[in-house]
Amino acid sequence: MSVTYLGMPPFPQAAQDSTRDTRLRSNLRHATHTIRDKRAGAVAELPDWAALRTAGAQIKDRTLRHLDTYLEQLEAAVTAAGGTVHWAVDAAEANEIVTRLVRETGEREVVKVKSMATQEIGLNEALEDSGIAAYETDLAELIVQLGDDRPSHILVPAIHRNRGEIRDIFAEKMGRWGRPAPDGLGDSPAQLAEAARLHLREKFLNAKVGISGANFMVAESGTLVVVESEGNGRMCLTLPETLISVVGIEKVVPTWQDLEVFLQLLPRSSTAERMNPYTSTWAGSTESDGPRGFHLVLLDNGRTDTLADQVGRQTLRCIRCSACLNVCPVYERAGGHAYGSPYPGPIGAILTPQLDSVETGLDASLPYASSLCGACYEVCPVAIDIPEVLVHLRERVVQGGTVTVRGQRTTVRPAKGHAAERAAMRAASWTFDHPRALRAGERLAVRARRLVPNRLPRPGSAWTDTRDTPRVPPESFRDWWRRTRTPAEATEAAGKGGEGKVRQERAGSARREGPTGGVR
Amino acid sequence: MRVALFVTCINDALYPRTGQAVVTLLERLGVEVDFPDAQSCCGQPQFNTGYRHATEPLVERYADAFEGYDHIVVPSGSCAAMVRDNYPRIGAKAAAEGRGRVLSAAAERVVPRTYELTEFLVDVLGVTDVGAYYPHTVTYHPTCHGLRMLTLGERPRQLLEQVEGLQLRELEGAEECCGFGGTFAVKNAAVSSAMGADKARHIEASGAGSVCAVDNSCLMHIGGVLSRSGSQVRPLHLAEILASTRNAPL
Amino acid sequence: MSSRETVLGRVRRALADVPRGERPDEAPVGRDYLRVHGERSPRETVRLLTEHLTDYRARVHHCSPAGLPEVVAELLSRQGSRSVVAPAGVPDAWLPRDVEHVADSPTLTARDLDAVGSVVTGCAVAVAETGTLVLDASRDQGRRSITLVPDHHVCVVRVPDQVVGSVPQALERLDPARPQTWISGPSATSDIELNRVEGVHGPRTLDVVLVGEDSSML
């Protein structure tokens, strides 16, 4: 099944519309620039940030290289602590398990902590189909749920909404789900937060079943960790009688000590705080403190396929901090919805196509939703080289290759719609590998240089709609050099020999030792 | 010291003045520069679009063309980064596909000798004052691959600050990508243009008469946006400013 | 085949590149980050804790053990609380007589707690660099829900012995088997335009009382 939403167009199409949405652009610009600067300050406080980042990447790499060992260790520890562990191969199975567990409690309502994993599997919709109402309790998730909207950011799903829009959603929709918004609700963030507090308190006090994800799972102790700000997480993790946590298998870390790295990396990268307001940790269930029943659903849903790809594997280090979204110039202009899945921004552009077992047109376009500027890699607290993975996935799109799909090694063919581009790229490479052809091409361009109009038909219009084209100079550098720097007879020799010499050298390039000189 | 210029395909075909400026500049600094005619393109457009296999012959060509030189000087941050960061990856992947170590060996031969122009000036020649003269206002756009893949850091600014008469103007959001991104510029034209428009706005707001960078590909995009909007700001490769002197001003 | 076997089987096949027999600790993890950021005397550590607690809008107070009941009484009165819940390990003497005392007990429901004005607890450890208080459900901290539902939390920290400099130092002191709550300032959200607003679901007022014999620490 697909992680992407049904019927989403490829990224460039969606982005074409969203970049024109001036309100969206301004909301996103304001929000991402605010957090960007704060994050830089929070990170600058720690002189050992680079060492923490390296350690974070290494701990995750160690975990991933021995994931089977750690998962079994985790399962044993959680079970010993009184929890029940379930395994879900894919989204459908995870949804079945959770639905069954909720049904067994006899409840028709659940409260939810914000969780990327449950967004990914579409749990709310699955529960709704079974007549179970799932209430999102994170403020931003509430805004999205009440507004019948989709999340557009990992940390702040309603980042695309400004305070005025949020006020309108609360005033109009809260009453349908429970306690209505206070009369005369204003649009200050404090008033809006207060309205959410009152609306949700009823839900928390009545809740019998809570559903969460987790930021980390400690293999050695079976401890789960949820990092949050508002206290809605604590409410859902503490007050209900039954707690069900749906967690991706890559969220395991080997030891309790390892948290010393991630509890420093995550808050500063995510909300730009020294520490987030609340972090809850628990192992299994505790006598007379918190839920009596604890279920952990370990979710694969494409993660083992991602694990099988040695370049793509690093994607599974992700701790969902969203720093990469906040610095991404493409995300800032296109907005999160254009990425068509719960995972927007640079991390979404590499995660979504890897998790998907059915390649969609959107999946094929996501690796191209980047100028490869590298800002994401620079801020990533676990050093995921997102540009490297993007280019790797582009290869999969246009060259095809061997990938793992639902655990099976499969050879994929290149995606459709790239034939002309492929021909052009191959022709370019051929030309660049044949200097005489290259020279001829350059000279042809020079001769035709006055003929190039400033506005081209498609596909050139993609450039010239908004940008002038450069003027082709009267002489290439190569010809200038030859004309001014090379004696006449040498020019002749080089002109003939240039290609031949390199051809000859290349034939023996593997065994050649020592410098043989260029064309000097 | 045998120094070769890797002019790059875009400079060769569209911005020969940049290559000429590098030659002028290096010769002025006493460096004998050679231009191996067998060179062509580093393969970045193909590689970054996903056509790794189509890039492979260009890796070998680069390694062969520059065999025997102590230093390969590249007036482009992104082409230098392509060689330094991606050639080893291309080699490793080819080896993993069971095609031997030829490409890895090619990469090993050229990676340590390939320098972006400002690296060569500051690190190898040890100069920041190159005797340039350019009595105009300039703002500097640090292009992404130079900034983040090569970590050029302060080198370009150090060079600009020593140019006689030059007034360096601050650029808001300098480290944000201009939106070029190779084929990204046409595959995601709307986003690319939006990024370019913001960059152009900041450049205009800097009050500088020209915008300078170490990559003509980015400047082609920035210049195209500026020119379409009727801006008088001139895009200039750093080498052209550094080559400019009192006797031979730009 | 069970889903468990399917997932574990897929994991093992996906890791075909990992040499057979490689032990997990053979995959390198460099721990050359700092155990604590900067050298501080215990007094400086307490001062940093105060600074960082204040930074995140917790209200910080200082007193000697003898002065604690007076401070607690003042804080409850300022909050206007007529009832206070406290776990078994908090001495009755800490609590003022003129408010109703509610003992922490498993029979207390969330609704009961919602009607209580304040909660008074101790803590397991406090972290200066991050301005964090950690509760681990020990006798003087009680069940997690009592520090969650009431709108006012008074947390007593013994200085300097309960204060550590850093997150790594805090984790060393804590038991992963116990349910923990790490608290850094009152409940907050950044969900509206990424601006931080204090006061959502957890206690909206957090008073931290640093208690020590040595007044130079405070």
C-alpha cells in the first residue's frame, strides 16, 4: 500500500499551485524563519554539537546493522515489564491490531498523542470505519482534524495556518466534537491555546484508551520515550486504562545511556529548546500508576525494504525533528501538502518513496523536489545525507535497478516519462566524451547564437517563462585558448590527437602508473 | 608545479570570459596554466538527475585529461564538489555492481588534486590579496555546493575584501539557495523561480551594482531572473573581479 | 509464518551486507561528546538551574528546610488553592493547615484530581543545563497523574545534592524501569505560528522551591 494520499499529483504540479498561494507562502516564511534562527541559537550553546551528531548517527547505525537483535531484546524487555508486543508487517495489519485491541476494551472513543506512525498508516480513518472515534489532542493535530485538513509539517502539522484561520476553525468546529469554543474567541495564541485546553480536558478526563507513537524505545530495558510540549501526551499516556503505542521498528535504541545523546539532539533541533517541556518514559505497565494494559505494535510498513538499501538505509536514522523542513527553501515555497504524504520536506522526499511498496507518479517526482542545496544535511542531527539519498533515488527512477519490495528483491524498470530526458542525457554524455563533436556543437551554437529567442516553446519555456537565457558568446573558451595560446602546428596536432590520445590512454588507464602528461 | 585549468563545460560554452579571467589571474600570480584539450564536462547534470551510468565515461575522461598535473583548478564550486564528493561514490557503486575498481582508481587519482579556484588561491598559493582593482559595489552570493560540500567558508570574502576599491555589500539570506539546482530549474520551475525571485529581491536590496559568485550556473539563473525583471545588477564570476586591475580594468 | 517471523526475516535479509558474526559493539560509537558543558562549582550549577528554570517561565524560590512550610503556604495562597494533593513521601508538615489535604491514592480519579488546586512533590533529580526536573514516581513524587491534572505544581528540589549539570549525568541517576516525567517549565506549545505559548494541558503554573541547609547555595 502507499504512504501517499490517494489521487495526489506529482510534486511539481502541486507545487505550482501552492507557490502562488501568497498567504501560505507568508505563513510558512514567517514560521520557518522564526524557528530557523532559534535553532541555530540552541545548537550554538553546545560546543560538542558535532560530536553529539556523530554519536547520534553512529548509535542509529549500530542499531540498524543489528536491528533483529535489538528488536528481540526489546520485545523480551517490554514483555517482562508487563506489556504485550504485536508485530505488524504493514499498515493494514497495524490498523487491524489496533482496532481489535480497542474493540476488546468495549470503548468507542480513543484519545491520541501526535504520532507520525499512526498518520502514516491512516489509523484514524481505519478506526472511524469501525465506528471508533479517534480524537487528536496535540494542538496542531486538533487544528488539522477540526479543519478537515491534512498535516503539512512533522512538528507543527498546522504550520500552514495562521492565527486568524485557527480562530475561525475553532469557533466554527469545536462545538461539533465536544465543548465549543468560548464566545468571542480572539486570535492571540494564548486564547487559542486556552480554548484547546478547555475543549480537550473533557476528552482526557473521560478517556479509557490512549494511542501513541514513541520517539525512542530502549532495547535493554523496554522503556518507551515520548517527547512533547503541551502535556497532551502525558494525559494520553497516564490517564487511560489501556495504552496502545504504534512504533516504527527503527525507533529502537540499544541502551538507556544512548538517550543522553538523543535527548540533547532532538529538542534543540526540533523546537529549538534546551529541553522540551515534557518527556514521558515508561516500561510496560506499573502497578496503580498509569494504564493497566500496555500494547506495543511494532510497525514495518516498508522499513525493512528501506533497510535493505545500503544508501537509503541512513534514512531510518531519522528522529522526526523536522529541522530539515525548517531550513528547506523548497519546502518553504511549496508547502507541506505538495509532498502528498504525512512526511513532507526533504526527509519526506526520501522517506515516502522508500516506504511505498507501490510506486506512484508522486513517488517518482519526490526525489526531484530539491535543488540539492544541502541545507537539510547540514542541520540534520543524525547526519542523514539527504542529497546523497535523493540522487540515489533519482537513479532508481530513471535507470531502474534492484530494490527490495515487501521483502523481495525486485528489478524495477525506469519510470515512465523519462525517455526524452534519458536520450538527451545520453547524447550529452556522448558529446562530452567526444571532444570533436563537442567542439562542433559549440561552434554551431556560436553560429546560431543570434537566433535564440528570449522566450522558448516547451520544454524550454520552463526556463524562459521567468528567466532570460544567457547570450552565447562569439567564441568558446576552448577556441579562444587554441587561437591565442597554441602554436599553429600544435593546434593541428592537438585537434587530431586530443581525442585519440585520451582514447589510447583510457584503454590502459587501469594499469598505467605514473604521470604520462596531459595534452601539453 | 604543473597547474591545469578545468574550465567546466558551462564556462567553456557560455562564459569563456571567466576562464580567460582565471588564466589572466593565475599568470599574474606567476602560475603557469595549462588547458588540457581532452577535458569536457564533469558529468554533474547527468549524475544529479539520476543518470549515473551515463556519467561514468566522463569520470574516466576527467581523470585521464588531468593525469600528471599537480593541481587542477576549477572556477566552479559545484563542479569541484562533483569531482571531490561524487566521483568516489560513482567508483564505489560501480565496484559494488561488479565492474571493478577502474572508476574508483580514477577518482582516487583526481580527488586530492582538484581545487575550486578560491581554495587554490588561499590554500595552495597562500594569497588573499591578488592585486585586483574593482572600484564598484558588489554583493557576494555563496553558492550551495561551494558553501556546504566544499566548505569554502570565508575564502571568497577574504579575496573580495582585499580588492582595491571594492565595496562589499551584505546580502540578506545570503546562504539560501538561489533556486537553480541544475535540472531542478526546469523540472520544478515554479519553486525554482520563486526562490530566484526572492534571491533577486535581496540582491536588489543590497544596493550593489553587481552580484558575484563562484558558480556561473547559479549566476545564469540569478542573472536570468534579474534581467527579466529589468534589473541593472550585473552577475559576475569572482574570477572576473579578481582578474581586474588598474591597468586592465573589467 | 507469523508477522513477527516475517518482519525479523526481512530484517535479516536486508542486512546481508553486515558480516556474519559481527557483534553490535563492533559497530563504532564515539562517545567523545562532553559529559557536562563547562566546569561549575555546585553553587554555580544551582545558579544555572535557577536561570534556566526561569528562562522557561518556571517560578523559582529558595529557602532552608525550616522555612519550607512557610514558602509552600505562600505559594498555595498566591495560587488561591483551597486543596492540595501530595504523595505519601511528602511530610504533612510541609503543607499548610488551612487547605484541604488530599492524599495520593490509586482510587483518586482524574476527575477528582481536576478539582484539586495544587500538587506538592519532591523530585528525583534536576538538570541545570536544561532547566529540567525529573520525577520518577518515588514516594515523595507519587503517581504520574497527580502532577499532571492539577493546574499548579510545587516541586521541591534539595540542593545541591539533587542537582546535576547535564542530561548524561541525570540519566546515570535514573532507573529506566520506573515511569518518569521530565519537566522543563510549564506546559507550552509552539503550534501557532511556531511561537511559544505557555499553558496548555499540564499545570500552567510551576513553582520550584530550592531547599538547602547551606544558604550560600541559594
